[in-house]
Amino acid sequence: RARSTNTFNYATYHTLEEIYDFMDLLAAEHPQLVSKLQIGSSYEGRPIYVLKFSTGGNNRPAIWIDTGIHSREWVTQASGVWFAKKIAQDYGQDPAFTAILDNMDIFLEIVTNPDGFAFTHSKNRMWRKTRSLTSGSTCIGVDPNRNWDAGFGKAGSSSNPCSETYRGKFANSEVEVKSIVDFVKEHGNIKAFISIHSYSQLLLYPFGYKRESPADKDELDQVAKSAVEALTSLYGTKFKYGSIITTIYQASGGTIDWTYDQGIKYSFTFELRDTGRYGFLLPASQIIPTAQETWLALLTIMEHTLNHPY
Amino acid sequence: KEDFVGHQVLRISAADEAQVQMVKELEDLEHLQLDFWRGPAQPGSPIDVRVPFPSIQAVKVFLEARGLRYTIMIEDVQSLLDDEQEQMFASRS
């Protein structure tokens, strides 16, 4: 076990326990800035934690970032750990970022699907879904990115419990999804929502379940363009950007369609490295460069959110 | 622990909508136990699928019989997983 977040090894993949230990270390090292919230418990009873980064105020406008909703996308949880450390170490050091945290809170959910993530370490590295049981089927799990109440059940998800894109019996059936839904509704002041996946190197905005463009399409497209330029500036990693349905495929019941429909204008999904040499098995040597370049895109989105209150 | 020895990840290039539909037919053949890493979407966008060893021959015959071009993105999934595990243990020690 690392004794501090300075000795923690960000250049390797970690187990659920190691990541949860990391969260405790970070909160203990920065008690004025970092707190660990439990927003629920997973289907198998694991705590679902969110790190809150706040410099004061009450229910300030906030930015939400989540990683690992698809458990096998290991570079995303690993990047989430790196983001957490970056936030803590840059506050008070980097003026642009300090301005963001002086005015907004950041919520970071690193392991959004803890049961699935534990299963990728214990039994099946390729596991993507939750681990909930479906009555009447021997197949397990629901795709937590098809279970949201946005176009739920439409084309772009499956009704077959054995499918990797099984939507579940009803919207928010998965406690891992419902916990976020309740948190977002309870908080009521989240202004940007960023859900991070891998792979394909894409930055996406709504919608996935319908072809109609979001009302804020032009602005979202412009923000995505700037964010991708910032990301590419570091290592030259090429990203495409656009709406989910036009850039990758039709997907119903998706996270950011729901958050956008809730009025959270700056709703984005990332698909991190790579474009398909390793896919979900991205070598650990690429964790830090992936996190570093993604951070520049996140900064762009966060700055835009700060400078365009609504 | 699930073992992926001999599993391959194929990258399929569907040239047109008809070929996308053919890949969707493949997706429906549950006995092949295919795991689509990137599902069939629009012509021109890559389709990545992990194919268990027992299904490889059948899948390649299916693709070649229909003129669907593919490349092998990952020759053996297990060998990458072994590398990953080794790296994790090495970094712990």
C-alpha cells in the first residue's frame, strides 16, 4: 500500500481496494479541499464513493466527472486517480485552475461501477456491465450506459439480458446509475457533466438516442473543438468530436443524454486512447500520457463552464 | 478466472450498409460468444470484435464468404493480459 499520494504509482493499474485507499490518503492529506462522499452502495453492496473538491461556499455551481462506468475500460479509472491528484496539487499553484476551484466545486467519481471493476480483477478482465441478476435469465449485468432515462428502450440498446448493451428492465434499474441520478437531482447546481470511457479517441456531446441536434449544438461543438485542440497539443493524439449518434453510433439510455435533458448544458463523453491497437488492454505505460492530455481538454471545458454561467 | 488463450480481436471494415447488416447478423449468433468492442455502426467506421478461439474459424469463413475485409488487431488476448498482470505485480514489488 502506498503511504502517501506522492508515493502512489500512477503508472500502473490498481485494484478497487488500492483505489479506495488512495481516496482516503488524498482526503487525509488535503482535509480543507477534499472530502469523500458515499452516494450509495452497488448491487453487491460495495460503497460507491465520490470525491468532492471544494474551497468553500454552499452548494456552489459544480462540475461532475466520472470514470469507469464500463468496468473493463481500465485506463479511465486510472486516469481518474491521476485527475484527483492533479486537482489537489494544482489548486493554489496553477492560476487558471485555482480560479475554477475558487468559484466551483468538482465531483469526481473514479469507480462508477465497483462490482464490475472488482470482477475484472477477480474473474473476467473483459467484463463491461454491472453485476446485477436478471430474473428469468442466466445472463448477468446491465450496460450502465444504456440504463438512463433518456430515450430509454429506443433503438441503440438491447432487450436481451445476454447482450453487452442490455438496457435493463427499466430506466435507473441499476443502483450504480440511480445513485448518480439522485445525487444530481439533490445537488441541483451541476453545470458540467463529463463521463469518461475508452477507447476510440473521441469527444462526444448529445444526443445518442436521436438525430435531432441539441439546442446548444453550436456552442457544444465549439467547446469540443477547443478541448480537442488542447488535448492534441500535448502529444499530437488525434481526437474526433461531434454528437454521439453522428460520430460513433446510435445509443439510447445514455448518461449525457439524460444529464443534458436535466438542463446540464455542458454534457460531454470522452472515449480515451487508443484507436484500436490495444483497445481496452491499453498498456499501463500509456496511463499518464493519456491522463495528461485528457486533463488539458477537461480544463478547457471547465474554464468555459466557469466563464459562461447559466 | 476467465482465460482468453487464443482469443483474437478482429477489426472488420464494412464498406457499405449491406455489409454493416451482415456484421449485425453475426452479432445475433449467440453461440459464437462474440464480444463487440466497437459495434457495427455506419459504413467506414471500424468494427472491433473479440472472437473466442473455438469461434475463430467460423467467423473468418463467414467474413471471407461475404467479402468482408478484416485485420487481426490482437493476435492473442491472453498474452496481453499476461503482460498487464506482470506489469501490475512488478510495479507493486
